[in-house]
Amino acid sequence: MKIFDVDELSTHGGSLRLYITHKENDQFSLTKNISVILEKEKKFGLEKIPTYEEFGIYVSKIKLDLQNLIKNIKDDSKNIVCYGAPAKGNTLLNYCNITNNQIDYTVDKNPHKQNLFLPGTHIPIYSPEKIQETKPDYVLILPWNLKDEIIEEIKYIRNWGGKFVIPIPEVKIL
């Protein structure tokens, strides 16, 4: 297989769409997009091992920061729920060993996800109305790339002093 073209997408905070064909297929020629992406990758140091080692340290810091924040919230007898049930959010929770012992529930607009559980963490998934019913102290936004829209959508949590937790690119409370 060989890549003959690539597009940059804004999906999920930045993605690549690759166009691939069999190596023997000469019907497609390489586009300039490939050299542009390769140059960007080189600029970010993606061909060097230390880049990935530094990224590992960065990811470990987010894990520790999120674990500590949730521990502090629970130690203060406050509650925290999540908004959303995306795969990347579930990956984050599992990586951080955060389960239904720390998070009461998550909500998601998708009715096909409601009344189920997040894999591995066993956190129950409800409809977004649950937030107004239980009035949590904190809402951890799992689709962090959509944080602005979600904060606007559920800004009413501020009426009872609720706060938003954004885990990526760094753990912060809004």
C-alpha cells in the first residue's frame, strides 16, 4: 500500500484523511499535500524519539492532574458528573482509572447510548436532563473539542454554582 494524497480535517480537534492505493497501482500520483504534511510533521519533531517521550510525560501529567482534581472534589464532599460518552472520553477515563466510584454518571444526547454504561468504567449514561435534576457541583466535559458549545448549552449549571472541568489540553476548571 502507498499513500498518494492526504487532507487535513478539523474533526476531533484535527485529523488526517489518507488516500491509499496498492503499491503497484500507478493510476494515482503523489499530491503536494503529502510534502506539506511531512514538512509539518518534521517541524513538530515527529521523526524524533524525544518528541514522543515528552508527549508521554505530558500525558502522564494530565492523568495525575485529573486524578488529583477528582480526589479533591470527592474529599470536599462535592460531586462530579460527565457530559458526553465519546470514545476518546472513555479512553481518557479508563487510562486515568476513573470509574463509577468517582463519577456519578455521564449524560449524552444520543438516545442509543442512554441507559447503558461506559465500557470499563461502568459509569451509567443518562439523558442531559439528569444534570438539571441532580445539580452536580462539577461537570467534566469528555468531548473537550466541543467544550464551547457544551458550556453554552448547559450554562445553567452556574445557577447553582456548578463548574466545568476541561481535561485537555490541560486540566482546568471554568
